[in-house]
Amino acid sequence: MSERRQVVMIMTDTQGANVVGCYGRPEMRTPNLDRLAGEGMRFERAYTACPLCGPARSALFTGTYPHTNGSWANDIPLGANIRTVGQRLRDHGVHTSYIGKWHLDGTDYFGAGHAPDGWDPDYWFDMRCYLEGMSPEDRLLSREARTPEMIHEHNITEEFTFGHQCSDRAIRFLSEHNDEPFFLVVSYDEPHDPFVCPPPYCDMFADFEYPLGENASPPGKGEPPHLREWRESAKLPVGRKSMKAPMYFGCNSFVDYEIGRVLEAVERFAPDALVIYTSDHGTPLLSHGLPTKGPAMFEETTRIPFLVKWPGRTPAGAVNPNPVSHIDLVPTLLEVFGVETVPFLEGESMLPAFQDPSVAPRDLVFMEFHRYEVDHDGWGGFQPIRCAFDGRYKLVVNLLSSDELYDLETDPGEMNNLIESPEHAGVRDRLHAAMLEWMNDTRDPFRGACWERRPWQSKRTIGWRGPMRLRRDDGYERRVLVYMTGLEPEEFVIDLS
């Protein structure tokens, strides 16, 4: 590294752009994030790689899509030969520390309680660590104190919460290691349930009605059957004008408070550090009548907040309107620290966009979904999806259902499915071709003619014996050998025709 670099990455869980003040929701009361946006850059169209906790985090911290790294559902760990950004930076002299929710070790929601390779074990603090520091009674309370009445009855303070204890450890790290290059991740569980937050946050939204858009009502024709079945099975009210979720919104403001504590410590101990804030995914909030994240690519779940502050480099108050993806974060971090990227990574550095809001890091954002979890069925079981989005048009191929195409410029609520529209066939087919090419380029193990053979698609381009796509160099393992020759490859795609 040519100079000392310091990066603090702050993330939340289940916090879409639609519940953060600086994204047009001032009633959400997120003053610290709003201030961060004012001091740095807000990315208007940032997207998760998968709208589900574990797979989303797998892309964030490996720079590869879930279908590549193996964590394609909750409670499936990363593949044994997959390296995280912690390992890559640690091996180049960066002090890497992860504090908070991990959700990538394949155990359960709480984690395994010990640091994976690449992260400083002295600061590791997942939710298993949090619970093991409690009495059995307090463990139960940490899951049951979900109402203002319970919180007041048991005198729940901020010190009791996972979020506050994560902040405490992050502040300690910043105070003790501000004279060295570091990459610090602070990963909050909030505002994800169980919705434990202290006063005044547990009372703050008691009477608040969150306004719902037109897409709280069922759409017109063209809705894929799996979405209709999901909505009907959830038995939630549809067509309402507003909704109440006081503890979710309270935790949303509480985590902003905790983020503010860390941001104050950054200003005190590492004022020149690059600060990145994002979330793994959002949640529907009754849009389309859906109860939670799952097999759907609607904006409420896939579009996430993404803020960047880098004093002297990022223009204050800037807004980048171009699509960006979590898949590009690892290559960006490697460039920040002067570490050479490797062909195995499936994103590209977006560092130029951190400094110039007119820069578009990519033309298309790709997203995917397979199933909710392997140890229980969030709705629907196996529902494989691939999605391509160019900033205006979004194509969603639901392999076991029917497909979707939306024009977000004229239909921001994604209510009018244009998949059969003759006027939009050119846009649809362009996105479809790009999606198939992406699946091929990334060696998607689920790829095949089934993704091309759609009722609306008359063209066929995939051959039954296509080229061999070898695993690209990852910077750690020995190079793969070509099956036909036993020699190292000269290129990673070999024509078998």
C-alpha cells in the first residue's frame, strides 16, 4: 500500500431505501444517516445481489454472486474455497475487524460465536457472542421484549441491546487502532426483528401511519401466480392507504442513533477514513400485499440505501443517479487499499463513482433468488429467479412461474407487467440476452436452456454443448488444469465445438 488507508463499513439488516430520511422519507427520523448523506454521496439506485440476508451478505463480502460462492439460501455457508474481503485485505497488511451480525457460517440466525479466518478474533462479536454473555432469563427477554409494554416493564435500556454493544466495540476498535491501516465492519441486526429498542424509540412511532403507495393493492393482469399464491397465503390486508409498525420503525430510528455514535468516533479517531453505509436488503411493508423478503424483485426489497463519505475525495451532498450493485464493493475496497484484484471476482471497482457522481459504474444490475432457507420454508420453497435492471427497465425471469417486465420511469410501483407488450419486446429481449450472457460468464450452476425457453421468447441461442468455462484465478489456489490436456489454460473459456 502506498499510503495508510482506513475504511469503516456500517450496515444494517432489512432496511430499504424507503425507510431512510435522506431517500425522501424525513418522517423516518434518521438524522445521523441524513447528515452522512449531506457530508458525502448518496447513491440513488443501489441494489442488493439477492434480497435475502445470507446470500446478500455473501456477495457483499466475497465479490461473487451467491450462485458462485455457494451461499444461495440462508443457513448455507460459503464454499470452502471462497475467500472473503477480510482474508484478502488481512493478507496485505490491513487490520480487518468484523463486529456484529455475520450470517454466513451456515449455522443459524445467531452465528457460530467465533471469528472466521480473516477477521480479528479479539473484536469478533456476533449474536451468539451477545447471547452467551447473558443469563438464560435475559436471553429469553432479548427475544420476547418486542412491545413497548414489555420494554418498560423490564426496564430495557440501550446497554441491553445488541446494537449498542456492537457500537461500543466499534468505538473501542477505533480508539485503539487509529494509527494503522484498517477495515472495520459494524454490522447491526436492527431494524430486523425481534424489534428490541429502548425508550424513547419504542414509543416514538406509536401513532405513526406509514403511507402506502398504489402497489398496496393487487396489480392488474400479468401477476405471476407464485406472487398471488404468496400474498393469499400471508392473509395480510391489501389496498390499505397506510400501515402501522411502531417497533420496526422504532428500531429503524434506534439503529440510526447507534450509527451516530460510531460516526462520532470516526470523526474523533479516524477523521480521514472512508465511510460506507448500506443494508443487506429491504422489506415489502405491505407493497403488493407481501409480508417479507422472498422470491420477488420489487423495489421495496431490492433497492437499498448506499452512502459514501470520504473527506477530500467525495463531494459533499452529491447524488449519483446511476445503478450500482453490492457485487462491486469488494473490488472497490481492494482498489482503495492498493490490492490487485483477481479474475475470480464478479464485480468491478466503483471507486471513480465515489469521487464523481456522474460516473455510472455499470450498465446493468443483476440479481438472483433461489429459496428462503434450507432448514425451514419461508414461503414457496425453491423459487429460482434471475433479474436484470438497467436503471429504468427491470426484467424478472421466474423460472418456475411466469415472468415480469416493468418500466420504473412510468410505473414506479411496478404494477403494470409489460412482459407480453409488443412495444417493449426490444427492451425485454435485450435484457434477456444480457441476463443469459451474465449467467454464462459467471458459471451459474443453474444456467441452461430453461431460462431461455420462455413463452414470450421465440429466439434460441444456447447450444446444448457450449464452451467450457473454467474457474478463474482467485489469487490463492493453484490454477485449474484443462481436462482435455492436463495443462494450465491460456484462457478461461474454451470452445468445445
